[in-house]
Amino acid sequence: MREYLSKINAELSETLLCMSVIQQFGQENRVLKEFEKINESYLKKRFAMIKADSLFLYPVVTLMFVLAEVIASAICISWSYLCFSFLFTEFF
């Protein structure tokens, strides 16, 4: 991902620095096509990354949330059992 972003930044920086030369030689269309090509490759890579995240990350986070709820419930149940057993053994 960083590679594609660095290519976009480098191309943009080079284009802005050399704008007068590009305009003098009438190379605006060529520079625009090069930038669109780099931008399109970044877009495809980013969509692939989002798709992979949606396929794998969401189920893992959901599983961790469910496990946390189960553990919290188990702790609450065991704690309440200990408290009630202590109260009843103290008086009887």
C-alpha cells in the first residue's frame, strides 16, 4: 500500500514542480494518463485490501466479542455463587 501511495506522491510532486515545462511541450494529456494509471492501480489494490479485511477481520472481531461476553458471564455467575454460598454458610 505504501508503495502505491509513494508513487502517487512522487508523480504529483514531479508534475507540480515541472508544470511550466509540461505545458510548454504540450504534455498535459500524457502526464494525466500516467497519473490515472498509477491512481487506478492504487484503487484496485485498496479495494482488494478492503475486501480481504471485510472477509477476515469482521468474523474475528465478532468471535472475540462473543468470547468476551461468555467469559464475563462465567465470571459473574461464579462470583455470585461464591457470594451466596458465603452468606448462607455464615448464618446456617
